[in-house]
Amino acid sequence: MERRDSQPVSVIWFGMDASVMDMLEPLEKWKDSHLFKKVWRDFGERAVSDLMQDEKLSFEAVAKDVWLPTEKECRRIYRELKSGSITLGELSQNFGDLRGNYETMKKEWETLSIAEGEKSHQWIEETMEKVRRYQYITQYREGANVMMQVKDAFNLSGDFVVLEVLAKSVSGRCYTHILTNDSYCNGDIAS
């Protein structure tokens, strides 16, 4: 069958708004990311909590209130992670449930890198090593805290200076330090 007029052909896919169409391709890239799912869920829950009873989120509302802030937040976290400027607290908040599972964490960061169109993943190994060191120090501190609790519970005496130093080595204040700071709060030991 031959077309008789010179009008351009237009295909309307379910009559979706352009903002919804614009999120579909990037959404495909981000969908396997652990971080993306977590942030999407957070913004999705906020969007749903703002609805009136029996009201549903429209595709346009999902694009505006869930997709756009999720994409923006994931990109910010990715940039900070890649540059090493992410705080240790934010690292724990966003990737803490992957703690110790370095292969999964590496895959996650590769997924983020691919979603951002990066071809080189060279930064990942260096960042993984910094995370490992930080997590080892955190584990040692947690162990030292348990031992200090036992010391206090049983009123033990002796030389516990090393445990006290270790228990203070990664204090809560450390969460504001950035990943590129290899000292991981060593300054806290003296305080």
C-alpha cells in the first residue's frame, strides 16, 4: 500500500509524555544497579506518601518525582565515589549492605560506570582497596569495642591501651571524612 500524502508519519506509543519516553533508555542502563534501586525506592516511597488516599502515581509523576531525582542523586553519588570525594558515612549508607562482598561491590560500581557511559573502570580497583582498608579498620574497631564492653562488664583490669586506641580509631566523626583521606580518622586517636 502506498502513502498518498506528504505528511510525516508519527507514531504515538500509548500517548506517553516526552518526559516518560526520555527516562526509558537511561532506565534500562540503571535498572541493574543496587544503588539505583535503593534510591528509586526512597523517592518512590516519598512520592506515594504525598498522594491522597486511592490516588495513583501517573507516568508523568513517576518521571518527575521519582526518576529525575533518582537519576540526579545516583549520578552525584557516582561522581563522588569515582573521584574519592564521597564521605565514609555516605559510602556506608549507600553500599554498607554490600560490606565485605567485594565482588558484588565491584559489579555494582561497574554497572554504575556503564550507566554513566564510562568505558574505563580503572578507578574501581583503587577505590576498592581504599574501601577494604576502611572496612578492616571498622571491623577492628567494632571488635575492640566488644572487648572493651567485656572488660567493663567483668570489671577487668590490666593494660587495655591498645584496645582503647583501636576503639577510638574510627569514631562516628569519621563518617564526615572523605574516602581519599587515607588516614581514615587517625587524628581521632589523639583526641
